[in-house]
Amino acid sequence: QKEVEQDPGPLSVPEGAIVSLNCTYSNSAFQYFMWYRQYSRKGPELLMYTYSSGNKEDGRFTAQVDKSSKYISLFIRDSQPSDSATYLCALDSSYKLIFGSGTRLLVRP
Amino acid sequence: EAQVTQNPRYLITVTGKKLTVTCSQNMNHEYMSWYRQDPGLGLRQIYYSMNVEVTDKGDVPEGYKVSRKEKRNFPLILESPSPNQTSLYFCASSLGQGAGEQYFGPGTRLTVT
């Protein structure tokens, strides 16, 4: 079983839709959780960084962590074509990040 | 501008010809790391460094070497590249000595023929 599972997509939505991206993980010891956005031919860009369970909001983005279910989510409100990218969840394992395989998101104008 | 830079951005080479990919950060970060990204396998850590002169293996270190002689630089060395090292490579850094919030470079696309 992979440490982090993420649906690869692609996920195609119309502009303005609410997008939900998710990851599940297996090790309950993880405490820090991140979401990265990666545009084609670019390096991953840190979007959200959360500690333990709960929600964190930043503009149109909300990160949610449910440690009891080992489930993390990223919600994008009022999605824009510029949000089209691959979204990677990442878990902080002390000296390395463990990444999900990424979900490709396409927001149609 | 705070950033992580990598050079070269693109490289095509032949099997066995030693090469170095440079990585530099201007944020005074303690931690630096190298990843490779392959389709279907995602991002996998090659090596990391908690601070100067301290390095350790990640998940896929075979065929790679690193050194950390200065805080800002963390070069990746392929002594004898092979075709299975064809990949997209990313350098990253973070403020503390742990993985933390990592900031990534733009990537180096390497092809070994």
C-alpha cells in the first residue's frame, strides 16, 4: 500500500465551479500536511501548509485535514482557468516530504 | 527575489559521461533536497541535507552523489549516468533543518541516451 494515495484525474470542471481534491494516507504519525500546485514544465509551488486536524483558508483555497480518517482535502472556490494545473498533496515525514502522485485539474472557460 | 535556481534547465547526454546539476538558493535556508519526478511514480527524494556538511540518502540514491560545502549550494552529481536516470529533477530548500515548507527550483530535464 502506498503511503499517500491521490486520484490522478484528470478532473475537468467549468469555470466558477467548486473543486474538491483529496488524498488519503496510511501513517497516523504524520502531523504536517501541504498542498502544492505544479504548472506544466514548472516546479511545484507551495499553496497551503497545515498542522494537525482542522481547516485553513487562504483566499479561494481551503485545506482540510481529518486525522481520524487519514484524509486531506483542498477546496478551490470560484475556480478559474488559471487554476488548471496538477495539484500534489505532501506529508512531512521529518526529513523528507512524501508526495501523492498528483491530480490534474482542468478548468474550462 | 527569493528563489531556488538550477542549471542547466535541459541536458541531453550519453551513458557514462559524468555530469553535475547545480542548485543554489538565496534564502539562507538550512535544508536542501533533490527529487526526481517520473510519470506514474511522482516525486521521489534522492538525497537531502540538513545543513552544511551533513547529507543523507533519500528513497532513490543509487547512481547519485551530493555535497554541501556551502549553505547556498547543493549540487547533484551523476558519476556515470545511465538511461534509467532520464527524468525531471527538482532541487528544493526549506528554512529549518527538517523537510518543512519546501520551495522548489524550476527543474532540470535530463535525457541520457
